[in-house]
Amino acid sequence: MLLNQFLLLAAGLFAIGVYGVLARRNAVLVLMSVELILNAVNINLVAFGAFNGTVTGEVFALFVIAIAAAEVGVGLAMVLLMYRNRKSIDITQVDAMKG
Amino acid sequence: MLSNVLLYAGEVATGPSTTENANWFLRNAWIFPLIPAISFLLILFLGKRMPKKGAEIGIASVGICFLLAIATGVSWIDHRDNYEGAGHGSSEEHSTDEGSHSEEGALTITDTATGAVDPVSLAAEEGEAKEEKHPSVAVQREVTWFQTGGVEFGVGILVDGMAVMMLFVVTLISLLVHIYSTDYVGGDRRYTHYFAFLSLFTASMLLLVLSSSTLQLITAWELVGVCSFALIGHWWEEKPNSDAALKAFLTNRVGDMGLLTGMIILFFTAGQTFNIVEINEKAIAGQISHTALLVASLCLLAAVMSKSGQFVLHTWLPDAMAGPTPVSALIHAATMVVAGIYMVARLYGVFFEGLSIGGSSVNALAVMGAVTLIGGGALAFVQTDIKKVLAYSTVSQLGYMAMALGVGAWTAALFHLFTHAFFKAGLFLGSGSVAHAVHSFDMKKDMGGLRKAMPTTFWTFLICSLALVGIFPLSGFWSKDEILAGTGGRGLFGGTGGNGAYTTMLLMGIIGAAMTAAYMTRCIYLTFFGEFRGHGHPHESGKRITVPLIILSVLAVGSGLLNLPKGLAGIPKSFQLKFEHVVEPVAPYFPPIAHATPSYSLAIVASLVGLLGIAVAYWYYFVKVEAASKEAGRSLTELPDGITSKSALFRAGHTLLVNKYYFDHLYQGVIANGVKGPIARAAYWFNQNVLDRTVDTVGRTSVTAGNLVYRYVDQGLVEGVVNGTGLLSNEAGQELRRMQTGRVQQYAAILFAAATVLAGIFIVIV
Amino acid sequence: MIAAVLAQAVEIQPLTADDTLVAQNIAFGVIAAVMLYSAFRMVTTRNVVHAALYLVIVLAGTAAQFLLAGAEFIAATQVLVYIGAIVVLFLFGIMLTRGSLGVEELERNERRGMAALVAVLLAVVTGYALIDGFENTRFEVASPSTTAQVSDSIFSQYIVPFEAASVLLLAALIGAIVIARKD
């Protein structure tokens, strides 16, 4: 198989994920898009691992999965807090850093 | 980890003949942390169903440990004495086998006596010091915990005099505190958890004491920190208590960064080993560069600062008094807070070489100790909470120990640690007994005149205070005198033969002794003399509280006799320097320190200064305040402050002390808020005041300039251009301001776009 | 993007005679197309629950791709952790913040345009870099890597990252509780 199959697929998913992060207003959807980005990274890691014939790529993909789980946990907790305080999870309304 | 030791310790014994010759108690010291650890689990899971709610498990386990500690102590003394004969012959040939100890690695060697090389010692010339130099007989056993990347992570035990001494102290105080607690926290809603954590703390502290590797030391260090956190916040329903627990924990984190950094530096510079003996040997043999040792020991000093309450990270220790009093006695006076001192003593090779303790007259450790000694003592004067007086006194005494280590008086530091554990634990438990009777810790509001109501508490408190002040012949006198003599002090008052000329430290130590005497007199006056100012009728505490007090005060009187100075007339030679003989390792892993010769004049001067401190405070409180109080017919809390209201200088000093040198303000108001306070605010400010103003100023300047030009130079031609420039700048400012929308997604878009463009440029170029 | 991937996948057919490889490539192409479509729908659909279901498809597709690359253990983990746990977590998140369940208000065009621009730019740059850099790099999956190999690697060479990850999870656990609790 071509290495590029995997890499281009990952690149596509990554770009779509970035679009989701930048365009969506719903905080949960933003988090989901972040998951998409992390998945794209995982595909790259596994593909390169298979290419090199070692399991290193897989091991790091595992770490990414663990970290993604942690990120979702904390992220959703923050979304919940935001919902509780503002009755909305529209992230465009969070603009305390406005200049 | 403990289970690993349990599984393998029977099979693996790495020590050479010393270890094999040691008896069962010394070889199997790993059992010490194990017993309270098991007790912790038992109390946690079964405690509530036991008739005494788990307290009996804790007491039984610590009691067993205490008996084992005595057995271990006896075995150690025996072991040490037996080796004396064997090592005696080789003790004079120290120059021949200089290099051999480094190859032996982790093993403790029996036939080298490098300790006798003594560059600074004046006493060595007298031929006396050399006789004491015998090979160390430390018992060391290690098992591999795990192995990764070619590095073995070992855990094990390192039993030598210092460890045996600490085993005795920790188990004894812990046992007394357990017994005391059954009364003191009786009926508490988390009684079982309290005993569970006491057990866990005892286990962690014993693990720390027996550590043979730095990794194990760090683990135990953090474990005792966690237990301290849990026990300070035992009554966490009240906000100040949980705040104090958090403060203790977070302050210790600051120091732990230093601990980790220092240990990592040592790990790599000592050739990837965690073994304490090996690190020390390499440091002493000069195989680690001086710079590395210096940096490592400075990093480790941060850990000492936080754990042992040294300036400037001492602020958590007085707040930690929010915990139950027996906890303060065990953790924040006798055992955990000396972990920093113990760590320095353990890695003394590193500190001795890194800070160039020998032959110098000032170094970071000694300065830190001396500053803490004076600063902590001064703070004790203005406290109204009896426990806080004792807490600052602990800070001050820990400063003594750190200073002693800093000037090279290793044995004196450890001896002071030993005696201090008894009398300070006695003082804390005594204050707990008082508080138990009057239901308050406030000396000014709720105490006074308690000596008749609580005679046992009063007498034990008084004895322990006198020991702390250092009155002959109580234990504090001997240990404090040894520290003062150990400073060398350029022969001041006849003290000679130290590691350097630490005259400043000697003076600071003497001043500290006077301060100790004065604030303890004040504390005793406010608590036990004058009129009773509280409510109700205080009465003496029960047997479970008074018996530990009596035991501790007996030890406070007698423990000083364990290390009588050499050459004291009328004392048989076998009683002299017993402690030093047993505790001080003389081995390749211990640096060649010099031993100061004590002097009568120094002892007399220090004692007189202490008595002077007592006398001044006595005159002020027992005579002046008492008379003023009688005259006005009011209790002393309602009297106008005497000296502070008369002199502006004193008032300023008093304010400074009441605010604890503003350290808390610095940490909380300046540092914490500066970091915690949203960075957005800073960004906003930057935006408003710098960016906008810059842009606006540019615009305005342009407009002004334009107007000037318009007015003075050319009204027609340049007008349009200039106005345009001004307008442009103004517009640009408005536009730039809009970039700061506060919308995270827009920032993210810019981030991604910029990263992509940079990546594209990179690809094109490469 | 889809076209590029498919083209690469299809282009390979005449180059290799191996039949299994052809089958693998076809499978890859089909799954990849489904994944990219689902991902695209996920970020554009207005219904948040639908978005979560599209996410499931993408994640399952990723697991299938892992199988094709011979990473069996990761594929199983992907299904268990992502689809089994993380998506459920998302559904809970959507439920608990029910105010936004259903139709999301229309996005401002300007922002979507900006996001699309950045995404396309990113896709073009990475796509160009990949095609330029790994044009004909091939690899064979001789035998799938076993769970034993993965575990050996984790627990010997990567023990420290592993421990760090466990500490991270603990910290995240505590952090999530602290952030989300009511007090």
C-alpha cells in the first residue's frame, strides 16, 4: 500500500477538523472537531509505524487516545460549567478577552 | 513497592560481609514501614467495626515498631562495637586505600578508613580525633524495583546509626501521640480516618528514614507531605483549616521542584545512579564536578526550605497548626519537618563538597539556618496563639539544625534533632492538654493561672521549656552547646576545631538562645501565671494525656546525657560522646568533618545569655505587667501595650512581626494574584494602554504635526497629505483594535493560518 | 481531497499484481470516502446529535483503517475507548446542555468563509507537501503487530511516558470533577 493513502486521508480529516473548530459555535461540536484532529494524527502515527515496521507508532497512538480521553473529560466539564453560568454553550459569546 | 520488598528481600542481599554479619533486626529493617502500612489498610477497611474504632490497631502496630526499634538500636550498638575492633588496625593507614572505595559501588566497605583525612581539623593534631575513625558498618540491602532504559530503579534499606536513631525517635513519638490521641480526638467523627492517616504517616516516615536510594527518598518525602496535608485538614469543614492544608501542600510543591531538580542533577552526574551511598562516595571522591554539586545542593536547599520550614518558605508551618495538636507534635515538630534536615544529613557528602563547608566562613545552608533562627524566634514574640509560639519556635530550632549542618557540625545537628524531638513534642502535647481544658489556643484571652489547675501539665511544660531554652543540665543545653562549639567561631569564647570560622553563625546562635529563653518565658507567663482569663473551670487532663507528657519530659531531661562532651571531668570515658560514636557514620560515604572541642567558657556564656533572656522577660511579664495589671485592676489583655505604644521603632517592629514580615502578602497578594489574575487583564491593559495609546499617539502626533505644518509652513499643498496621514493612523488604530475581538475562534483561525503559511514557506524553501 | 485519495488508491492497481493488495486498496478507498464524507457532514450539520453519530462513523472508519495497517490492538482500543466511551461522553454533554439540542442558529457567513479558507489552505499545503515528499513510498503489512509486542514496548521502553499518561489521567479526572461540581 502507498503510505500516502493514509497520510492524505489524515490530512483531509485534519483540515475538516480545523474547519469545525473554527466555524462552529456550539462548544460541544468544537470539542468533537478536536477529536477529529486527534484521530487524523493517530492515523498518521499508525501509518508511519507500519511503514517503519515497529510498534512505536501504535504505542504513541495509544498515548494520544488516552490524552484525548482526558481532554474530552476536562473540556466537557468546562462546557458544563459554561452552560450552568450562562445558559448557553455558544462560544462566540465568551469574549472576556475582547480588547 | 512494599510488596516487592516483601517478596524479594529474603532472596537478595547485596551487602558484603558487614550485611551478612548483621543480625536479624538490622538485616530486616524493611519490616518497619511495612507494619504501619498494613495497619493503615486494616484501619481503613476494618477500623470502624473494631471496638475502639481502629485506634487499637494503630497503637499495636506502632508499639511493635517501637519494640523493634529498641531491638534494632541495641543490635546496632552491638554491631558498631564489634566492628570497632576489626577496623582499629587499619584506622591509621588511611592514606593507602584512598581510591578503593569508589570501585566498590553500592556496597559498604569494611576495611577503608578514608574518613580520617581531615584537612581543617585542629583537633586531629591532638591525636584524639583519629582514634574515632573506624570503618562504617552500615547495613545495606537493595532490590530492583523496576528496570527501564538500562537503568535500575532500586529500593532498599540503608541502616546506619542515623537511621537507627531516627527509627527510635519516630516510633517513640508516634506511639506516644497515638496514645495521647485516643483521648484528645476521642469522639471525633473521623476518628478512624485519623488513626489510619497516623499509621500511613508513620509508615511513610519510616520508609523515608530507611531510604537507600534518592528515588525512594522522594517517594517517601511526597507521602509524608500527603499525610501532613490530610491531617492538617482533618477538620476541613472550617475554611481556615482546609486553607492551611492547601497552603502547606502548595508551599511544599515549590520546594519539591527543587528536590526533583537536585536529585535529577545528582542522578546524571553520579553516573545514572539513585543510590545514596554511591552518590555520596562519588561526591566526596571528587568524581562529580564542583559546579554540579553546588547547583544540586542549592536546588535541594529549596526542598529543605519548604519541608523544614526555613526562611523564606516557612510560612506554611505556623498555619499548619490548624491541625489537631497531637498531629502538630508528631508531624510538625518532631518528625516530618526534620525530613529536610535528615535529607541534608543523608546526602552530606554532596552538601559538604558542593557548598565547600570545610574551611569556609559562610555558605548558603548556614546563612539560611541562621536567618531562620533569628527570624523565627522574633516572630514567636508577637503570637497570642500558644501553638503558633511553639510553631515559630520549631522554625527557629530547625534553623539551628540547618545552621549546624551548614557549619559542618553534623553530629551536633543530629543530636539537636534528637533532643528537640522530645522536648518540642512534649511542649506541643502540653499545649494540647491546656487547650483541652480551656477549649482555646488563645493565651491572652483564655489562659492564665493554670499552674494550680493543671500541675502535671505545668511541670512537664516547664521542664520541656527549660530544655528548649538550654538550661544546664537539661538536654537542650548539651545539644545547643555542641552546635555553638561546632561553629568554630575563630576561637571566640574558646570554641575551637570547627570546620571553618563561622563567627557570624556563632553570634547568631547565641542571640537565638536569648530570644528562645525570652519568648518561652512570655509563653509560660501568659499560660500558667497571672489570673485565669477564660471561662469555666479547667482541670487536669486524663492519664492518657499526662503519661506521654511525663515520659517526654523525662526524656527532655535525660537525653542530653547521651552525648556528653569529651574530657568532662568526673565522667567515665565510656559515657562521653556515646551518641556521636553510635550515630555518626565513619565511612567512604561520609565526608571528613572535623569535630570541635567544646569549651567551658562558651557554655557559660551561652547559658548566661539564656538566663539573661529569661531575666528580661521575667522582669517584664512577672514584675511589670503583673504589677500594672494589679494596679489597674484589669486583666492584662485590656492593658495598653507597654513598650510598643511608647516607641515608634518598637511599634514598627511589632507591626512587621504581626504581619509575619509580610511574606504572606508577598506570596498571596503579589505572586499568586499576579499569576492567577487573568492574563486577559494584562492583555487588556496592554491593549488599552500600550497598543491603543501608541496608535492614538502616533495619530495625534501626526495631526498635531500636520496642524503645525498647516499653520506655519504650507496651508494649501501639504494639508491634504498631512491630514490624510493623521486620519490613516487613527483609522489604523481603530482597525488594529478590532483585531482584539475576544473571540477565541478568530484567534485560532489566525493561529492556524499563520502556521500553515509558515509551513508552506518552509516546504517551498527546503 | 476525496478525489486525490481515491486517485492514489486506484492508481496503484495496475502497479501490483497481488490480489489481496487490490482488495485492501479498494476497501481503503471506500472507507476513506465514507470517512471524509461523514467528517464533512459532522462539521456542517445543524443537528448536534447527528454530528455525534457522524463522528461515530468517522471513528469506526479509523478503526477499520487501523486494521488495514495491521494495528489490531489500536483498532480494538479505538472502538472501545472512542466509540464506547468518548462518544457516550459527548452524548451526555449534549444532553446536559440541552438548550442547544436541535437546530443551531445560522452561522455568520463571514466566519464560515474565513474558516473554510483556512481549512482549504491547510489541506492544500499539507497535501502538496505529502505528495511531494512521499510520492511513491510503499509499505507492506507482512503480519499484524500483536498485542504482546505493543505491551512489551509500552512496559519496557515507554514505561515513563506510560506513567506520565496515568498521572495525566488522574489529574484530568480530578480537574473535571473540580470544574464541573456544583458548590
